[in-house]
Amino acid sequence: MKIGANDIAAVKIGSTDVNKVYLGSNLVWEKASPLLLDLYPDAEAAYSLRQLQSNGGVSYPLVLVRRSSDNAEQSFTETQIIDGTLEAFCGAGDGHVVSWYDQSGNNNHANQSTAINQPYIVISGLLLMQNDKPSIYTPGSKNLNTGLVSMSATGDVDLDFFSVMNNQSTAIVPLLGLTTNDNTADRRRVFSYLQDSSTTISVRLFGGFTVYNTAEVGRLLFNTNYQGGGGALKSKINGSNLTVSSFSNSGLNIQSNSGFILMSGNASLSPYLNHAEPNSIGYLQESIFYLSDQSSNRTAIESNINSHYNIY
């Protein structure tokens, strides 16, 4: 609902909030419900194909897409992604993600300027879906990364990240990571999770590994919490705690210039990520990073994510 060109974010009768406005029996306005980042703010970076902040009920773009037919580029909101607008833009061709916009407000947008390395969101005119929700796909060499950006916290800090993914690789490969400006071979200041197609999930933490044994692979909600100061590293998959089979903790050292990388661990991305594991193959729908301890909010954040994606 608008007054002139202005969107209405709130309606009150006296001091009382009004949630819905009707004209006769027709609903013409409804107060926007709080979204994930409204409820749990202060993320360092947040990438999703759904809107994560209510923004007064105003939609904002989530991705910048290049179509293969003529290389034209256009940004799309959540509604435009799912209502056919994005598919119409791509026509019978492919849609490649040029930028995945950071919804945290920190402008840590994940970008890929090289056309051949841009992951897919549309293939042959069809929007890529996982469990009836839009998804971004990499077949191997395609990725998005922020380069080095200014972090709000540095040193051995608390870290929480939540991600909805489906890895389809046959080898242990990174699907996302938080990196620092350090490309020394045996001191890779990298935080990423790795998954194979059988029963093992691993987390690399500054040259150390935490290995989890689980039979659940494929599409999942993965959450990892790291307590700074050399503390514990804990992970959950689909709402359940993972059992640690081995842990080598060398600490996490985030520098003022660090970066996020999505969908690849290719060594060619050095100095942002300098290790030789193969590229990821799989789908990514949402990744939210906090450089703060979200232990008290973990269950609620997972519930919010699962309510949207219906993972478990």
C-alpha cells in the first residue's frame, strides 16, 4: 500500500499497531513479519535467495544475473526470481550469477567478473531448484568471492555460520569459506567446511581439521560454531549435533583484510584461498556468517532457516 509514491511500513490507530488493512472484504495491506536478520542481526555477511530483512516491506535485489544470449545483466528480487521474471529475462538460455548481494548491510557482496567462472541460477531457460526453492549451482570451476574486505572483528574471534547446501562431489571439497590474507602453504588461515559423498564431513580451521562422522550427506542445513581464544569447535547438521572423531585446533586468526568465498576451493583463487582440493560441485541456497557467538540463537536461527527450506 502506498500514499503517493511512498510505501507504508506501519499503520497505527492511536498508539496501537494495525497488522492488516481491508477495503471491504479485500486485504490491501499487511504488516511485514520480521525476517531472519530482523530477529538475529549483526551478521558479517549474509547470502540468500530469499529476502532476510523486512526493510519496511520493500523488496531489494538479491542477485545480479548475466544471460548467456547477449551477456546483458540485471538484478532480481526474491519475487522476481520465483515469479518467472528471471526466467523470462534469460529466455531459452542460461543465467549466470555475477554478484550475490550481501544482505548484512556490510556490502560484502560475492562477485565473479570472469564470465566462464560464474555459477548458474538458470540453465536452458529453467530456474534451478532444490526442494522447490531457488538455488545457485556450480559444476566445478565456477565460484563467487568477496576478495579481501574490511572485517568488523579481527583476531581469534567467535564465529558462527549457517548454510543450506547440497554437495554432489565425489571427493572432499570446500563449498564455502572465510579466508584471510595469508597464502603460506602450511599456515592457510582458512575456515571452510568440506563434505564428501560418503560419510565424512571435515572443517578446516587454520591448518587444523575437525572430522565428523555422519551418514547424512546431500541436501542439508549445516551450522558451525567456533569459540574464540582456542575454544571448542562445534557443528550441527539438520538440527543434530555432530560427533567429533578428531580435532586439531590451531586457532582462527582473522585479519583486518579477509574475505568470503562461495562454492569453490580452487587454488587459483590464491591468495584468498590457497589449497589444492578440487572444486566443489553442488548447490548453495543460503550462507550466513556471524563474527560473534550465536550459541544462544543457534536453535532459533536453524528453525527459521528450516521453516523456509523444509530440509528436515
